[in-house]
Amino acid sequence: MRNPPRSPIEEMLNLLDVYPPILPARYSDKVACFTKVYITSNLPLNRQYETVQLCHPDTWKAFLRRIQSFTEYREEKPPITRMEVNF
């Protein structure tokens, strides 16, 4: 029997956890074997999960702790890579 659906931030935290998550798969679930995750979005990091940032700041901080660095690609400007995530 499957677990109840999670919110998008809960799912993201699960995927980014230090312990390998169990991923749903056909016939039987599988343990994830990845060691690196790339998150891509058209929105800047500070605009991700805005409701969570306001209503659940501890959850937002947990999300940021899982990000080691990020690169922001800007139109007609050089990309910015940050090794610390502070908002």
C-alpha cells in the first residue's frame, strides 16, 4: 500500500535527504542511488515555495540547508554562482 501524497516541499526534502529515499517504481519500489541533485527552474531560488517561506520558515531553512551551491543564469549577464545560500 502506498503512502499518502506529500506536499511538494515534503517530497523535495525527502529527495534531498542524506538518507537514500525509496522511489516508487513499477512492480516494486527502488532505493535511489544518486549522490548529486541538480534543481532547475525558471524562478530564482528566493521565489521557490513562497508560501512555505512565510508560513513554515523552519521547513524553508531545512530546504536551504540541503543546497550546497546554486548558479543563477541571467539574461545578457554572466552567471552568478553562490556557495552559500542565505535568504
